[in-house]
Amino acid sequence: MKWLESNLDLVWELVLAHIGLSVPPILIGFLVSIPIGWVANRYRPSRGVILVVLGLLYTVPSIPLFIFMPIFLGTPLLSPVNVVVALTIYAVALMVRTAADGLASVDDDTLLAASAMGYSGWQRFWRVELPLSGPVLLSGLRVVSASTVSLATLGVIIGVQSLGYLFTNGFQRNIPAEVITGIVATLVIAVVFDLLLVLIGRLLLPWSTPDRRRRAARRTTPALVAGGVS
Amino acid sequence: MIEFRSVTKRFPDGTVAVDSFDLVIPPRKTTVLVGSSGCGKTTLLRMINRMIDPTSGSIIIDGEDTAGLEPVKLRRRIGYVMQNSGLLPHRKVIDNVATVPILNGTPKREAREHALGLLDTVGLDRSLADKYPRQLSGGQQQRVGVARGLAADPNILLMDEPFGAVDPIVRAELQQETIRLQEGLGKTVVFVTHDIDEAFLLGHQVVILQKGGHIAQAGSPAEILAAPANDFVASFVGADKGKRALRIQRVGDRDVVVDENGTPTGVLQP
Ligand SMILES: Nc1ncnc2c1ncn2[C@@H]1O[C@H](COP(=O)(O)OP(=O)(O)OP(=O)(O)O)[C@@H](O)[C@H]1O
Ligand SMILES: [Mg+2]
């Protein structure tokens, strides 16, 4: 606790850096995955290839990937862009399968009805397919978010600031409180991101989460009515 | 008026679902396509709004060849009601009904106002407007489906086994409702079913189909019952087993009509 009190500024700075490293890969990964998932879902023969190749990407060990990034990208060695791009690759690797599954989860009858009503292909995608894949996409996004927040700690290996610094520094200097602070702070970020995603889901997909209040109301209404009568 | 002119549909896998089909569907009447599973009913229906394009032949609506029309625009002026309602699960009832007019450019408020009126038309309580489809019973969903089909005030309403999945009592209600709506609004209804009783109840013109969309017989229910064209038709409508054979029994000074089992079904009016 002592350690934390005297290093609050450092921890806060690292938390912000960590968030800054994690958010872009989550968002970009999500946006990139949807068109790829759409192609995989639309052109069935391509599905297997796309999913396997991208799935393999996730198994590329992270340290070499981080280290090779500057060589691939021509970016400066210590640039956070290296970490962001590497994390985006992992995010896409995780997310594409979910995107394809999400789009495939939309009921064929619903799509057919949408076409019969006179949605054009484009309108049908934006107003029917995408929203209806929402619940599956959201579940995938939550996994990507947790994975990205955790992987971002590795940025420290190539000298990019993140909460990972607290692990390495605390370990080298043998300060357990510093290591524990790093772990807890990372977990807190992951949990807050998850809660935010769930909240966004509630707002954007009101039709998918059976409204607890309304269900509760339905359960209690007969009792109330009965009570009122007696 | 909808006209099929030697329409053939061959699917990419080689299945010939419909084989040189000719039919005239009169305006402001109900035409029922009836036949057993796989005889091509759905394929025929979907060729009218170009959900499926014929391999050869043409479909003419009010003198216009549909091949020359833009499919999306064509669909917006033809109502379509399907089994299991096909409602959009993420849109409220009211928005499901208002969708087509909005796609057509009607201002949102006006479309929703009109949609509320349509809920009345199909016998639904307005309090359902803000519910999601999954919060409705099957019969209610089907009514919403009908309201949605009517929303853009189309001349033509296509209905593909719309009441196939609801219980017999609700089904009977919906059938009566359909008759009332068709008469009241003067729509051209093309209705698909495999239930001959439903076909006779709803159809001004009944078209009995065999595999490949071959017409076994087309005519009014009375014409078909009076003179089944062949053994297939006779058996399909149940005439061969005496199911449709009613007899008159004199009881006192009244004529009582009895069915093949001798069970009274009604009294002849003088
Ligand atoms: N997309 C398709 N590709 C290949 N064959 C098809 C396709 N759609 C339908 N068919 C075939 O065409 C024939 C007619 O199908 P259709 O759906 O029109 O029958 P239906 O009369 O509506 O049957 P049901 O009463 O079961 O709905 C069937 O043999 C069916 O297997
Ligand atoms: Mg069918």
C-alpha cells in the first residue's frame, strides 16, 4: 500500500498509457473483422481458408511479433504504433470468426422477409444483418477486449509504456506491491471495459436482452391485481 | 391482373421447380395455389415479386413485364406475408409495420401513425405497438405480418402459408379476417397453402398443382367440386372417399343435409 501511495502518479500515467494502447486495437480490430467476416460468410468456400489463416495468426508468439513490427512497418523502434498494430492483428485473429458466426446466426427467414419487403442489399446489411448479429459480435468483442488489455502489458518488452512496466520493474527490484498493483490495475481496466461493452450492448440492442424489469413486472402484476381486488 | 406466360424455373442444381406454367390471376380476387409439398407453390409466388427470377417465360403485372422492373421497387409495392411471420426481431411491432412506407420515403411520423391504424385493421390492440415480436403470440405475430404486408397499400398481397403454424382456432379467425380484409380493401390476393379446405374457403379461384407446377385443375371451388378434372383432383379434394358427398334427408317437412356418415350438417333453406 505504501508503495502505491508514493507512486500514484506513475500508476495513473501508466493506466492512461495502457488504455491508450488497448482501445485502438479493439476498435480497429472490430471494424476490420466485419468485412472479412462478411466475405467468409458470404462466399462459403473462402470461409475455411480465412478462418484458419487468421486463427493461426493468433498463435504467432507475441514477443517476436512485437520485435519484428518496426521492421515490417518501418516505424521507430520505441513507437507505440508497433504495439497497436500487433495487438490489432491479434484482435482481428480473434474477432473474424465471431464476425462470420454472428452474420451466419441471422435467421434466413428474417433476411428473406427483409428482401421481400424491399430492402436493397446494402440497406439489408446495415439495418438488418448487422444489428441482428449484434449479440454475437458483442460477445466476441468482450473476449477481444479482455485479450487486448492483457496483451498490452507486453508492450514494455519493446520499451512501450504500459502497466507491464510495473511487472518488470517490480520483479527486477523485488517490490511485490508494485507487481500486484500492475496486476490489479490491468484487471480493473479489463473489467471496466467489459462493463462498458455490456452497457453499450444494452443501449444498442434493447431487443436482445430480455428486460429484467419488464419480466419482473409481468410476474408481479397478477399478484398486485389480486391484492387490489381483495 | 397478374399473368404467367409459359414460366419455367430451373434451379442451378437442375431441379425444375416450375415447368412452362400459364395462369391468369384476376384482379381484386383471391387466387389460391394449393398442392402438396415441393410442387412449386413458393417458387411461383416468389417469381411474382422477383425474389426468384424465372429461367424462361414472363410474368406480366397490369400489362407490364416484371423482367423490366427494378426488383427492389417492385417488392415495395407488393405485400408479402410468410409463415412464421418473418418479422424483424430487432424492430418494435409498430416499426415492423411502418418499415415499407418508410423505405418508400414516407416521413417517419406519418408512417407510424398509419401503422397504428393498420393494427386496428388487423384486429390488434394498439398497446402491442411498442412490443418486440418475440413478446407476441404466434397468432398476433401473424397479424402483424399481415399489417406489414398491407402497410404500403399494395394492390397485390402475396401470402405463403401464412397460417400454417398457428393453432386451428386462431387459424380459423385469421382466415375470416383475411376474407374480410380482401373484400373490404379489394386487394388481389395470391395465397399459397397445402390445405384444400383453406383453399376452398378463401379462393375465388383455386389452382390445384402437381409436381413441377403442373396445373391439375383451376377454377372456382364450386366448379372443381362439381367436376373434378381427373382422379388426382378427385382424391386431392376428397371427393373420391365421399368426404364431400352430402345427401339430403327428409325430416318432417324440412330437408336436412347429411354428410357421408349420415351426420347432419345443416338444413336446406326453401
Ligand atoms: N433454391 C433452390 N435450389 C434448388 N431447388 C430448389 C430451390 N428452391 C426450391 N427448390 C426445389 O423446387 C421444388 C419446388 O419448391 P417450392 O419451395 O416452390 O415448393 P412448395 O410447393 O412451396 O413446397 P412446400 O409446400 O413444402 O413449401 C422443390 O423440389 C424444391 O426442392
Ligand atoms: Mg413453400
